[in-house]
Amino acid sequence: MRKIVLKKPLRFLTFIYAVIIVIFLTMPLRGEISILDSIKVGRDFLILPLAFLISYDVWKKNNLRYYKKLVFFIASITSIQILLNAFDPELISGIFEHVRAKEGTKYGMQRNHFLSKSMLFPHLGLLIISWQLLNKRYKKIYLFFFILFFFGSALQGFRSYFLGTILVLVFLLLKYWDYRKTGKTLVLLLFLPLLFAADQALLGQQISVKFTTIFLDLEKEEGSTLQGRQKRDRLSIIPRLQERPILGWGFIHHSSPYGQKLGIKSNDEEDQRISGFYSIDSGYLTLLMYFGVFGSIIILWLFVRLLWLLKRDINEENFFTVAFSSILLLALLTHGGIFSDFGLVPLCICFGLSNMRYSTNLQKHLYA
């Protein structure tokens, strides 16, 4: 029997975008809320058509190299800024008077605010370089950029995306690394102790503390990040979710009459979408609040349906889509980049670059 599969990754985004539009249009049926107030909450999803524009420009206008260089440039600039912020938090704000390069720390972790919309590009750049290194196109400059993007990913304040990236890289090493290449294997073995030494001597343990704080969260130490989030979710989000578990609440802006009637209050003066009703830190719970159990299962199933491609002989562009999707899904346990612009923009670029028609080996697996 012929399996029904996604021929092109863009069909996945087409379906997701259709679901978003349906939610926007049906919000007045859910309560006393206008479509405009609904869009105020879900507006980040409106960036999804960017993937279609990039795909047209890449596969019809032959501009694939341009977008790869663009991603590489953004990842480099962001990583350099994060490194400068780690060494001297006052440097960036001293150059750019109105930019907050650092807004305090938590467990010693730097919080990157300057260029925050590009915070996940170093992770994407790290995937690009890893693909090059694992496919026997080794150059010394690749090693330099691997280190740059690694620190650009590691020194940010969010552990979830960095740990997700590490898990993806470990998977790639186990599957593709040629350990018979003695020189490259030696460099790999020396990387971890050198990284630990640099972290201890130069960076004030900003990287290693990411791993130690995970144990604080698991042990539910007083004041741990995860403990505070779980308490907030129990008090505000879970009770609301239990009221409408199947279809969820859709998108409700806190300042709308309906939002005020429900008692939604904003907890963040800078981002008015964050409230006791939705929280980017609640990950999967917020996804359930948006789409309910029914919609979330469909969306996550489509994501997982793409992940099996990692086991296949896929081309470079499709690899970026699947690998970056994996990182966002892993991070969704504690943080919702998958429904925020800083995660959706690089994800749209990945989907725009991918096109399964250009992977002949993949076609055999799709229609086996």
C-alpha cells in the first residue's frame, strides 16, 4: 500500500498556516473577541509565508547560495556580539547607548538582548558547519566557525536550545563520524577538555553552569527556574486548559474585552502577549492552550513525520529543516520558540531552502 507522505516540507507549513487562519477567523465564535485582538496574540505565526517566498527565490531564481551566506553572516555577527557580551557586558551598551546587552544574570548565565531576534541563528550556523565537517569537506576555517557558533549558542541565557543542539550533534557524531580519521578524532577528543578549561579560565563557568543548574531543577531546589515555572503553570495555565482541553482557547489578547472578562492580566510590560494565560516559558502547555489536544496532536505529528528523514540519505537543505525542527521540539519542553518570531524566522528559512524533489535517494524511501 502506498504511504501518504509529505512530498515537500512546504506542504507542512501550508497546513499549519491554514489552521492559524481558521483560528483567527473563528475567534468570535469562541467568545466576545474580535479577529484583530486575536491577531495581536498570534501575529508571530503570520511570518510563515516567508518560507514560500524564500522557496520561490531559491528554487526558481537559483539564489540558494545567497541565503546560505545570509544565514552564515547573521550567525557570525550574533555570535561575535554574544562573545563580547560574555567577556565585557558593558562594552555593547557602551557603544550602543540605548541597547541593553545584559539585563542581569541567572545562575551566572548571560542574557542576550541585543540582536535577540537572531538568537537562534548561531544554532543554525552550527548545524551548517557540522554538516560540512561530517561530509569530508574539511577546511581549517570550518573549525574556526564551529568554535565561534558553538560559543554563540552556549553563552546565551536559554539552556533548552543549546541542550537540544548538543543532542542533535551527538546523534550526528554517532551516525556519521568516521573514527578512522585519526587527526579529526583527536581534535574532537581534545575539544571538550579545552572547552572546559576556557570556560573555567575566561568565561566564569558560564557554559558549565548550564549543566549544573539542570540538576538543581531536577532536584527541585528552592528558587530553581523549573520550579517557579511549574508553580505558575499549576496556578494559572493548567486550570484554564482543563476548561477547554480538546480545541483549546485560540488566541486571546489580554487587553480585549473578552480577555478582561476572563481576568487575563499581563505579567510583562514589554511583551503584552505574555500573561497568566499564555507563557513562552510554558512550551507544550501554551501550544495546548492555542490549539487544544486535537490541534496539537496533528501539528506535532506532522513535525515528527519529518524527523524520520534523519535516518535517510537526505540532501543538505533537507537536513537543516529536520535538524532545526528537532531542536525546537526538544526546547519546547521548557520554551516556546516554535510559536515565537525568533524561532519561526530561522525555521521558515530552513523550510524555504528545503525541497525534496532534489533528493533522488530520498524519493526511493518516500515511495517504497
